[in-house]
Amino acid sequence: MKVLVVGGGGREHAVCRKLAVSPMVDALLCAPGNAGIAEVAACVPQVKATDVAGIVALAREERVDFVCVTPDDPLAMGCVDALEAAGIPAFGPNAYAAQMESSKIFSKNLMKKYGIPTAASETFTDMDAALAYLDAQQAPIVVKADGLALGKGVIVARTIEEAKTAVVDMMQGGRFGKSGARVLIEECMFGREVTVLCFCDGKTIVPMPASQDHKRVFDHDEGPNTGGMGAFAPSPLYTPEIAARTMREILLPTLHAMNAEGFTFKGVLYVGLMLTAQGPKVVEYNARFGDPETQAVLPLLESDLMAIMMAVRNQTLSELEIRWKDASAACIVLASGGYPGAYESGKVITGLEAAQAAGATVYHAGTRRAGEAIVTAGGRVLGVTALGDTLRQAVDSAYAAARLIHFDGAHMRSDIGSRDC
């Protein structure tokens, strides 16, 4: 099979590496790709992930047999719909089903209607009404932009004034563009967060090993939110008892709710959970592989990812046995100095070969080739992943490899996984 992967980040590098070793895959393309993905796939940098017409045209021109659409934006824009309409099989939810991520209000209303445990909330399209509502609330409180915002549209306000500022910034200041035109204000849940990525074909839902992401840019969960500064899997917090309760109270009810509402979700359903004193509750849904969670979860997969993706698309997931390594994985993100704010690109990266020789897998997120050099080309630049028999071994190995890599202004957290080792 000739397979095309849509996207150009660390998550796509992880997906491409798994597909490249599948006996079902004869040729692999990626649009737009990056310097690391180019080692395992033919990259087409001139076609951006959000160029839906360009993706369809590329798939036709290259006579692609299957397309994996991984980023949130093209899913929300209907890339899978367009590919399927052109007769090209694709992995990922259609645009309607992708609203599970592209509209927090859509997914919150679904949870309310079907009694899926989540935080109490109210939705606002009028800024003055939102501000008046906040006057009667207590902090901390959470303000969310309704639409996609690169993982940064959630503000956990420590004071009511901070919450009001967030509302004004979103609804009047246009901080997240159209994504912030509607806001969700919800109670602040307390507990530890875990992520459960699930393969879902609309009839069957199969969880992957639970992972834990680290969103804040600095150690001890300080500083602004990012797209993710590191992750590990499996999570020791996600005990068999909690997993069984999550399946019973959240995952299966979510599958039922989506089908009852008349849309079939086929792809990866990301379920962000808060493990509260009352039990697991949904923080958010995403409609695709998480980033950087994927860089910690997929290295543990023993089964053929291509076979899984085809089963999801063909709704035969129940016929597969999906196997995972009995090990732990940790991913350390190296980011550009200044991220998630302003940062400079074009910094030469060294030490990649040394890190890989140390036993790590280096996933490229924001890189490009400049002559003979590989240089930075994004906020999150690399994800360094290592495996171990224990979480401590995985974390130590990942950090040892990450410290071998250098570029000017490189920043990484030093406490990924430390709370749970």
C-alpha cells in the first residue's frame, strides 16, 4: 500500500515511524512533514496540512491507497470527508464527529445530555452576560475558548478578576480569533490528570495505555500553558479499578452518546480525565492522537498500526487483538527559548546522532533541513523518547539522551514524570 500521513509535527513523526515498519506499507508520504519525518517518508513540504484541496489532489496524483489525517485543524475542516468523497480511504473522524474537539460547547452539551461525568459549566455568547455570571462565582474557575486554540485556549483563573480578564481577552480582544467568540465557564475540578487515547470505529472502543502530559512550560507546573512539554506512559495513577470505572462510566457512554446523536466517530478519541475524589471526570475530548502523548504511547505498541487504522476505518476493530509492550516510556520535549511566546527559529541543532546512539528515539516536531544542517522551525522542536522496565528508568534514559542535544536557547523541563517515579 502507498500511504499518506497529513501533518508535520512530533505526533506525525511517531505515526510515520510505526507505519514505516508495517509489512502492509510499501511506500510512505507525508505532507508537509519535517526534517525527521524525511528519514522514513517522502515529504511534500509545499502541501500544508490545512490545504484540504491540496491533500486530495496529492493523494490522487500519487495514487495513494490510504490517508491518515492526524492534526486537529484539517479534521475540523473536513479533510476526511473530502478524501472519502474522492474515493480515497482515510483514517480520522469526519468534520461533524471532529466537533468533539473543535467545539468544547458541542462536547459539553453531549456530556450533559447523556450524564457523562464532567465539570459543571455554563456557555456564553455575550460577554456582559459572562462577566455578570462570574460575579456570582468563586475562584479558582476555568474559562475555555469554544474552538481550537493550539492547546492554549484554557485558562485556569485563580481569581474572579483573572477570569474576567480571560473572558474579555477572548470575546472582545480576539485572543483566539473565532475560537474565542463563544466561551465556556466551568467549575475547577481538583485531582490528577491523565489522558486515555482510544481507537474507536463507531462500534468498538479500545483504550491505549493511559499517559500523563505536562502542559506548563516550567518545572513544578508553573508558567503559561503550552502544547505539552513532555509525557509518559503508562500512568501509575490509572489503576485497573479506575480503568474499569472509566470504561463503564465514560468511554462506553461516550460511544453510545455519539451513536445516539447520529454520528459515527472513527479514529482516535482522546479523553482527558481528571481523577477527582468523586471518581474520573472528563476534562476534554480531542478527535485525534495527542501530542506529545503519542510520542510516549506509540513506542509501546507491538501490533501493526496500519492494520489497526484500516480496521478502524472499516469498522472491524473488534476482530483485532492489540498488543502492548510491558514497559514504560517517557518523552522529553525540547522547545525554543521564549516558547510559548515569541521565539527565534533557524538555530542549528547538534547531538541528534548521539542521543539516538544512547538508545533514545528523537521525534522531530519543529525542524527543517538547511543545507547539511537541521535547524529549529517551531516552538516545540524535538521530543526525546526512551523506554525502560520502570518509569524511573525511562525518565532517566530520556533525560540522559536529551542532554546530548543542543541548539541556542533550547529549553526543557527537568521534572517530567518525577512526581510519579
